[in-house]
Amino acid sequence: MSKELLHDLEERGLVVFGGFIPGALVREILDLHYPETGTQAEFSRLTLEELKAVDYVRNILLGRGMYLSGLGGDYRILLASENHKQIDLYMASADKKLSRALKLSRNTPQPKKAPREHAQVEARILLKREGVRAGVGK
């Protein structure tokens, strides 16, 4: 389904910088039909199928220097000039996760047999976090 979605969007000429992709079209291509009423499990399953296919397309587009952004149920490929904002968001997210990893590492009881391993983990986290921070704002 995911490859077919990408192929269909390309065939329609929608895979371009600034391209707008209606969510209804994505669901049509994927043959996903949300019922007017249904169980939470049904809605979750349909949403997950859409997200999986869109994530596949997003990952392919990242390799082309394009970012597929969600836009209130629809999608838009950012302009090349807008990519830096998404890059900053990715790096801020990575920094936040590394800060949490460091907090967990520092507050985990240290094993008596392997304090060196614990110190190495913390050093790796700090190096990665500094690398991310050095890239923020570039």
C-alpha cells in the first residue's frame, strides 16, 4: 500500500516542493473508508494504516530532501526554504530525548560490578547531546 501511495502521488504530480496533498485523496488511494460510527479499535486501525503509509512516503521523501508535513488531516511538502525549521525541530526533539536519557542514567542505581560501563554510557549520551546542540541553529 505504501509504495502504491507514493507512486500514485508522483503520477499526479503532487510530489513537489510546496505540494498540497488532500488527506481525502490519500485515504482514497489507500482505499481507507472511515465509517460514520464505529468502535475505537476500528478508527485506530484505519488511522494506523494511514500513518504507516504516510510515514513510508515521508521517509522516501527525506532521502530526496523533502519533508511531508501533516496539516489538519491533509499533507503538504515543505518548500526547500522551510526545511531548516523541520531540521531544528528534529534536533530539539533529539536533544530533549538525550536529556531524558542522561537523567535516567544518572538516577539509575549503579551496579557494583560495572561502574565503568555506567560511566561510558553517560559519556556517550553527553557526546551525542553536545553534537546535537552544536548543530542547532545552523
